[in-house]
Amino acid sequence: MRFEDPTYLYLLTVIPLLFLLRLWMLWKRKKALRQWGDADLTRRQMPDISRHRPMVKFCLLCGALALVIVMLARPQMGTKVSNEKRQGIETIICLDISNSMLADDVAPSRLDKAKMLIENLVDHFTDDKVGLVVFAGDAFTQLPITADYVSAKMFLQNATPSLIDEQGTDVAKAINLARNSFTQQKDIGRAIIVITDGEDHEGGAMDAAKAAKKAGMRVFILGIGTTAGSPIPNGEGGYMTDNTGNTVMTALNENMCKDIASAGSGTYIHVDNTNKAQERLDDELSKMQKNEVANVVYSEFNDQFQIVGFFVILLLAIEVMVFECKPSWQKGLSLFKKRH
């Protein structure tokens, strides 16, 4: 069994706390009854009051509450393995995580805007495969190409400038790494999407894009930021400065982005505070050649909250039928009476 949202299970810690509170209340009640006289005499004066029924009702309610919490966590069981053929493309996303991507000339920041764009892109994928490469002065594969979109978005959130010690913007290294990250499947559309502010300090990006084009891939460049430039937040309420104490400005290099996209037989798309870049990218990818994606093994878990819900209703129904005071028609019964 697995849980879709296991964080709800932490609420189960409330159950033992309720039991401790219940025991404290019983102790307070017992202490108050002693003030009226002898405990055995007090009980004989209240023959219809049960000592055990309230606790039984309390346990039933706590059990129902625990099962409701389990329901919220969405329990799932069962797996199904299938080898389905689906039509799709392969996409490697190269995300610039250099310090300049922290600039906020695009809200909330260049990097956060890029992450939002990638998340929306992945949400539009159905039968496609996606991989993630992060780069700055170096590049590495954050997520190998996969059809697991949940993992793709999870790994995306962990992409921050701190992942790479070597700062800079080596677009060429990112494209070359992406070019070697696709599957060996033939006759399928392959796209390399580079999201960057275009401050390439290393060079060689044009040659890398041409090599990708020769290998049958298209290189799309998404330029993020403004050409006017913006300072880079340092995370301490100020901005980064150079060795002379001047504030470092970072500006989008559109000309370089356009040249790389042209060399890679792709398209340059400017990312701003609107959704136009998202729409245009989706449109460009939809035109690419689709083919049968290689066999994929799927694990499908079926929700089991209905079964848990049945037991919740059952416990509540039993709790309603158990009275704290023994009704007249039950006075002859001794279900909760200690036998001698």
C-alpha cells in the first residue's frame, strides 16, 4: 500500500493526545465524585450510568477519526504493468541556473519564471519523454530522459545556483550534454530547449547547435530577461558587486540567442511576464514529428479510500447505537457489566 499524500498521516499523532486528554478528564471526574462521598455508594445511586460505555464510544470515535485521516492521505494499492505504444517526441530542457538568473526583471525572477514555464510545458505533455539538464559554468544531467512527469517537476524544484560551484554560462556544454542524452530510437522528433539569459561566457554555442542540427535535433532558445538589464540580488537584501564595488548588471543577449537558435534549426522565443512564450513553444513542439515511444512500464495504483470510508461509517454507526446510559430495554443485559 502507498499513500498519494502521506503528509496527512502526521495528523495521526493527535489520536494519542486525545487519549491522554480523555484520561485526564476521567481523573478529574473521579476526583470530583469523591467529594460527594464514597465511590461505591455514589455508583449505586446512579445504576443506569455505565463505567465502560463512554470509553467504548470514545474509542469508536477515535478510530473513525484515524480512518478519516488515512482517507485524506489517499491510500492506494495494486500495480499494473503494461507495454503500451504511444505517439510522442523527446525533449531535453537545458536550464540556466547561473547567478544572473536570479535577476528579477522578469517576475518573480528569471529562474522562477523559467521553472513555471517548464512546469506548464510538462503539464501539456501526454505521451512525450522529457529530460532536464542544468548548467552554469558547467553542466550536468539533473534528470535523465523519462516519461515520469511527476519526477520531472520534483527535480525541477531543486534546481538552484548552489548546485554548480563553477559560475558562468556555458551554453555549448549544455547543448552537447543534451545531444547525448536522448534515446537511440529512430524517426522521432527531438527538441533541445535552452532557457537562458544569453550571457555566454565560454563560447562554442554555435558549433554545438550545428552539431545538434546535424544529429537531427532542433535547438530552441528561450531568452529570459530584458535587454535593459537588471542587478542580481545577493540574498541578503542587496545586490551583487564586482571587485571594484560596482553593482553587477545582467542583460539579455538576444542577438546571441537568435544566432544559436538559427544554427540549431530552431526558434528563438523571448520570455517576458506574459504567457506568449509558453503558447508559442507549445505550438512549435506540436509541429514536430511524433513516433511510437518505446515500451514503457507503468505502475497504476488504485485508490482505496472507498473501503476506508466504509469502515468510518461502520464505526460511527456502532458509536451511535452504543448509549452512555443503559436504556430501559437493555437493563436486563450485561454486555458491559463485569461478571463475578
